[in-house]
Amino acid sequence: MSDDAAVPPAVHAAAGTDAVSATATWPLSPATQHALLQRADTVARRAMAMGRHPFGAVLVAPDGETVLAEQGNIDTVNHAESTLARTAAANYPGAYLAHCTLVSTFEPCAMCAGTIYWSGIGRVLYGASETALLQLTGDHPQNPTLDLPCRSVFGSGQRPVLVTGPVPGSEAAMLRTHQGFWDRHGR
């Protein structure tokens, strides 16, 4: 797919120009944050229905409303966030992605944060922290965690990635989806 075909026509003319930042909506309103996190949670539930870990991510255009892509968890090295970031980098120009938001049910792990950084996505919104997930799953062999917050990964880079999360009022909903999964898979 060419870069031209991947970018929505209304945005293509603005990619790489000040017009993109002029249309960028950040921070997202609390209502928009919750709606997008609910959509990511729906994606996570679909992944869970297929027997995968219940993580979900959506890529949102600079307007803060248009969902460009969504992705559920695949396996231990193809997380929802990293898979979505790789797909975004392959299909959208970096100047456009710099104004997009990756919305995730949980804080991106170190692998996903690195992939998001290298993809050029400029904003991250997540519902629940990785430490909250660790408290839920403990030392479950299917969910090893690193004590490395995404802000630390992004803060080590040369370009900024704006991060919002955990979003107040969303963490409990994200944890409920996982509670059922981990109860069935042993904790």
C-alpha cells in the first residue's frame, strides 16, 4: 500500500504541515477518552473470545475521533499495541503519525512502548497501569512483566511522546475484563 492510499484524503494534503497540528485535538476530552477506551476494551474482549490475552488498542487520527485501525492481542511477542504500531508505520507517514493517538486498555509494556516510539506515533492514552495488571496476575507465567513504565521508555528518546494514563474511572473497567480471563486461566 502506498503512503498516498493509506492516509485519509482529507488529511493527506495536510500531512507534514502546520495544518495537521492545527487540526490535532489534544488532550482529548474526558468523554472522548472514555469512549475510545471502551472501544479498545471491546477489541480486547474480541481477542479474549479467540482465546488470546485480553488487550486491545486503537489508532486515532489527529482529529481525536476517527479510528484508523484497531488491534487485539495476538501472542506474547505480538501485543496489540506493538502490532498496531508496526501496521501504522507501514501505512501512514511519520508526519501524520506524530499527531495520532494510540489508545490502549493497559499501559504499554517496554516492548510496545519502544515500538510505538519507533513508529512515530506521538500520543498514547491508556486505561490502566501495568502495575495494576501485575497486582491482578501476580507472577503468572503467561504474564511476565517488567517494572519499566512507558513514560521511562519514552523519556529516554529524542522526541516527545505525550502520555495520558491511567485514566481516572477507566482502570476498574479494564481490570474487570482481565479479572474474568485470569480467573479462568489461574492466577
